[in-house]
Amino acid sequence: MKEKIDEYQIYEKHYDQIYKQVKNDPYAQSLGIKLIKFEAGFAEASLEVQDHMVNAYGTVHGAVIYALADHAFSVACNAYGKSSVGLSTTIQFIEAAKPGDKIVARASEVRRNFRTGFYRIEIFHDHNLIATMEAVSYRKDHYFIELDDQD
């Protein structure tokens, strides 16, 4: 019988390598998204809304809020070095943001198993909740980091 892998130990042992990989997201970088906090099953990212990120009504476009939430989700679900991709997401927009506003997304792991992970993402402007997202990840069979025989 194959021994169960302790993914939290993998996170701790390979933190720098995992962090470098999840932080290096060209699309998030192109939007100006900054990774603020990175822990096992948790991520916090921020974005300052630019003038070109608004819709016809002058408020931040939903796609921008979604991109920020999706980035935080991606970082949180890949925190253990195991390749994970989004399987499904549902987002609810509660309140608008405007150019110059700093918005922050916090992704928290609700539960994970060998094949799937479940996450809750909250997006804030100041202390106001402006959107929520529920997300499910599909966890592939391989790790994107080099594991030792001891892992």
C-alpha cells in the first residue's frame, strides 16, 4: 500500500520553489495584481483599479474582480506543489468599486482531498465585502516541483 503524502510538509519544505511558481503569473502581473500573503490553502492578493478597468458605468468591470479572485484561488489551490486547475467557479457581485480603489481577494481552503479542492474567496474594498466566489479545483496526478524520495 502506498504511503499517504503529507502535503503540508511539502508546502513547508518546498515553500520557496512553490511561491516562485505561483507568484509568476504573467496575466496577473499584466493587470497589476500583487500577491500579499501565501500560506498552505490560503492566499491574499490585491489590485489597484485603473481607469481602463471600468465598464460603461464607470465602475470596475466584473471581469477584473473575477481575475483578482481567480488569481487568489489559483495560488491557494496550488500551495502544496500539486498541479491544480479550476474546475468550476461561481461569483456573486455585491458592491461596485471605482478607479483608484484598492481591492483585495482572500482565498481560503474549505476542504481538499486527493482529487478536488473547495475554496471560498472574498473580495473587499476597504472593509466592505464587494464580491464572493465559490470555487472547485481539480488536482492533477503530478507535482510541479521536484519532490525528494523522502516527500
